[in-house]
Amino acid sequence: MSRRLMATTLAGVLAAVGLTTAPAHAAAPGQPSCVPGDCFTVDVSLDRAPAVGQSAKLTVEVTPKQDLPDATTIIELPDTLKWATPPAGLDRAAATIGRSPVDRATRTWRARAGRTVRYEGVVTAVGPGPASIRVQARDGRPGPASGGLAYVTVGAQSSVFGMPREGRGRRTERTARASAAGDTCVQGRVTYFKADGTVGGVPMAEVDAFDTDTNGRLNLGWAETDASGAYKLCFPGTEEDGTGQDVNIEVSPVSNYWSVGMSEKAGDIYTDAGPTTPDVPPGTSATVIDYRSAAGDPMEGAFRLHSAAYDTWRAYTGWLNDPADDCWKPGEANCQSVTLIWRPDKVLPASYYCPSTGPDCLGRFQINLDASIPLEKMTLPHELGHFIMDYTGVTPSTGGPCGQHHMKAPMINPACAWIEGWADWVAVQTYDDTHYRWSTSAIDLESPRWFSDGWPTGADAGRTEGRVAGVLLDLADSGTRDEKYWDLGGAGPETVVAAFRKAAAQDIDHFLTLLDPQHHDLAEAALFQNAVSTQHVEDLADRHPIRRPANVPLQTAFVTTPGKWHVVAAVTGPDGADVDLATTPNAGGDAVRSADWTATNMDFVAVQPSSATRNWFVNSVSSDADYEEYAMEVTEAAAGNLEAGTPQEFPIAAGRLAEVRTTWIEKGVPATLTVVPRNGQDLDLFVMAPDSAAWGLPRSAARKSASGGPNKMERLTISDPKVTGLYAVIVVRKAGDGNVLLTRV
């Protein structure tokens, strides 16, 4: 979420605004109108900070902001506390967060607006350390929860509310970087527990080494961890008394491009120290000093944030396609660092990016994070997406505050949807994912299309951040990620970022114009795939069937050859719902509709030969079932007429719908035609008479023979032709493939 206020003089200059400025919007039918994360107020309190062996009363109050049919409260008790008296009416089960055990109590109920639900219980402290009692309230939709928190640092003799006091002093300012030329080296790895419980290395973290003894504390230098969290520090290895250095390392989640701090104060960075390793042998490099954050410790959360920032930086700078530059903005002599402000004991209504100073932002290029964010996979990459947009200088003028938002709900304008959709895309693309993920839920941004439940279409889709993110995902992805029917190949995230950096796009449509010309067709298809564009036209090629979904605003088009019959046909699959076909001259005029009620019967429209001009026709397909897949094909009559006594043999391959031949019939002169399957196919035979009063004719205007079945001949006799002219002979393939023999007796 980016808190924004419109600047009147400079487009793209943003300021923080409150969270209550969101525009009202209609919810999807049956869905709450509140934005996930803002559907409840949650208050959590302890009547005292209990030391080990002491008890305290816990009170939780959850107040819904509107009626919600499926409201759930979750209370998580860390292993430093246990229930002496659990709240009544909740179901309890053991769970883990990362590798930290919790006692999870839950209840789901029908919530009423403004009616507070109160839970009371008694907890007992059973071990020292940080104790975070986390409470969530959510409805049944994916998204962030409304949260509350009681945070205690439990001690053996006394406890305090809030973060631990010990070991959280200011980080020691770095001196000169350690030199590889030192005669003595220590090495090791900095690791942490990820939110999924696995252990990972902390990349690009600062490691400072100190000699600590009775003579004081000497900084030996610093190093940066590599991508796996490994480091190596070299320094003069001999003390003044001739012994080896007593080495202590300090670790900090800070790099040249971001830092994780407890507050906006300079240098207020998370720092922790490991135990001292005495008398490191001078002149050696085999001493290993590892560091791992303790489960549930604030450093664990800080390292999760640091690693998420690294993931985003590594991904985004890779998309810039400039290996010689690793800044968020290429070409900067001094790359801007972004400050991440987080405390495990501080609850925010929502995390947000600060593009300038303001009531809640003490500086530009700052991200304020809720206590729960280290458990979220993509919230920080999302906020870094806002930082990238601001720092790069391509933030659009929004025309007003963007306020609160939800991925499936239209925002106040397309500019806001572009801002948030871009940030969503950065987060999802960072992990090459298809879903935007929170700690306990996710939204699929890749798959929503026309008629996807709860997703808007058309103009509303252009104001919906999830739709914007879906367009960007389709532009970037390829291969197995491609979807039917208009996500067919991708330009890569590098192409998306290159267009993004050209100018401050005002919305997704404007952004797509910034793509290089060779990607414009791909962009138009992505807009239609994600139901943002409400019109899409595709050309049909002769005898090249396509498969598409019904009821979307798609038009297929074909051009006729003078003097030729043409047949355009559409049919559903063997188990599908019926589809109907309508064909209209592009120059204007009434549509010709073919609507056979039997689903497996092919609908077709036959376009009569024109005199000397090529004409365009457009087609649309409808069905009682939205997104029902159908096959469609246009076929131009082959050269040469079918003559009596001169059979024509030709193939109709699998996937093809129909073949068209022509024959000249005189008025009043009977004519008989037969079609024989050569390979056991099931065929139907139609004959369409010319009609000077119409440009095209539906299936129902043709005479037919369709009773033979598989591997049977179809025979059709016109005993009393009413007009003289060129008739269309249409062979419909119902099943099978292979050659057919068409004869005029």
C-alpha cells in the first residue's frame, strides 16, 4: 500500500495520507464491501507483564465494521506463555510459525456490524524471552487480516511490555572494511529461520568483527555476506601481548541499498552479537564463527525483511539488463538506499511507503511495516515496488488519493490501479509466482479472465490493481505459464521494466504504448485476456480452425474472394453447451444467425459469391454457458466446379469443421449428390442454393442429409431446383478424419 496525496505542482510527487480516504465501491455480489485488513478493529491487552511463573489476564476485543457471514478470530500464544485459563468458545491446536511453536485458538462466527466479541483468558509465563501474542480477525476472502498484538519481554524476575532492552543498542559505526591481506582470517555463515521453518543464509548483511578483552574493544573491520550468507574477515592476528585476537562478531541487516531499523533515527539499525571466540590462532584462516538468529527473536524478523529486500533488489536489477550497474536506478553515482522501519511490538493499520515527509513519514524513501510483515511473503516487495516507482521518477499523477485498496475491487481511477498493480507485479514477479501471497492466504493473479468470479471487466477492470498486475504477468511470462487463449508468449520482465522506465505512465493503457512496437500485439492480447479491453478482433485464415470461448466480446473476421462461396462454421465440443453463430458484413447490415438447438450440430453461415470486390465479415459466438469453448473455421470454396460423373476426392483432417465445393445446377433439372467417408468418418452433407435477396444464408436454409452415421454414405437429391446458379456443396465433419469422396450423380 502506498499512502498518497496529490501534488499540485509536480506530477508524480506523493505525500502520505490517512487510510480512511478510500473511495466507496460496490462489492461483488455476496462479498463484503470492506477491504480485507480493514474489516475489524482488534484490541489486545494484558493487565500486567508477567515474569517467569507469573500470570496475567488477557483481554481480546474484536469489533466488525460490517455484517460478515464468515468472521474468524485467531489467537496465537507463543511457547514462552501457556494458558492457565483459555478463553471460552475457541478451538485450540498446536501450530508453528517458522520454527516457533504456538498454541492457536480459533473461532468462526456470523459477525454483526459494531457488535464487539470479547475473549478473556489467563496466561502464565513459562520461559524468558520475547512473547508476542498475535491476534487476527478476518473474513473468508484472501488478503491481509485485521490484527492486534500484545508483546512482552519475559524475564526471570521481571518483565516489560515491548521489545527486549538488552542487546538492542545502537549499531557500532563501521570503520575500514576488512582487508583480505590480513594475516589472520575468520569465516562463517549468517543464517536465520525463514517463515516456512527452513534455515536460510542472510545475503548482503554486514558483519563487523571486534577484539574484546580487558584492554577494551577494537574494531577489526567489516565484511558483507555473499548470496548464501557466508563471509570472510581478515585482520592482523596478534595482540599486543603476543596472543591471538579474541574475536566477537556483530551482524546487521544493512546494505548499500536498504537497511532494517527500529525507528527513523539515524543508525537505529538492528544489531546482534554472537559469543566471543578467544585467542584466534594468528596466521590462520580456519576459524569458523557462525551466527544464527534465535527462533522468535526480533533479529529473526529483521533478517526475514532484509532477505526479502535482497530478493526484490536481485530480481529488479536483473530485469534492468545492465550487469555493470546494480543500483535501483542505473547510472546513479550514489544509489539511493531505502529505509525499512519495523518493530515486532508495533501494529500498523497497514504497511506503507513514504515518498515524502508527512504526518506518518519522517523522511522520503522510507517504508513503515506492521509487526506481522516478516510472516508475509510479498508485502515488502510490494512496497519496494512503490519505492522503485518513486525513485525512478515515473510515478503518475493520480488526481486524488488512492486510499485503501483490494486486488479485486475497482479503485478511484486507473492511475491508482496502475500504481498498485505495478507494485503487485513486482512482488509476484520477484518470486516468479502466479499468486500474491500473504501468511495464510493467496490471490491468483495469473488465471482470472472473463467471467472469473468476483473480478470486474472492462472499464472497471482498468481501475482494478489485480487486473493490471495480471496484464503485466502475461506480458512477462511464457512457456508453461501461457494460458488460453490470448496469453501466447511473453516479452519477459526485462521488456516490462524497459517500458516502465521510459515515462510516467498514467494507467495500464498508457503503459502499453511505451512498449516497443513488436510487443503491441502481445499487449493487446494481454489486455483482452484480463478483461480490461472490451473489444478484440482476430483474422480467420482459410482452413485454419481456431478454438475460442463463447460470450466474450471477441470478433473474428475474414475477407472474401470475388466469385467464391465461403462458409464460416462454429461448434462446441462433444460434451459442451450449445453455441450459436452470428455473421455480419463489416460495411454494415443485418447479421445472419445460425442457431441449431442441438449442441453437437455445427452452426454455419454461407456467404454468397460477390461480384468483383473483396468484402470483410465479422463473427461472434454466444452460448448459454459463459466461456464455453468452441471451434471455428472459415473455408473458401475450392477452384473448379463439381461436375456430374466426375467425383472429387479430398481430405478433411482432424480438427477441421467443413469443406466447401460448388456445382452448377439448372432450374427444374434434378441433381443428386453423395459423399462417402474413406476412413470411417461421420459426415453430413448440405447443399445451399443461391439467393439474390441475401448476402449470406444460415444452416437452416440448406438442404441436408445427416442420417447415415459413421462410415455411411450421405445422399441428397434436389428434385426440383427453383433457381439456376452456382450452388454450395458443404461437407461437415462430425467425427473422424481422412479422405472423402464427393460425387454428383
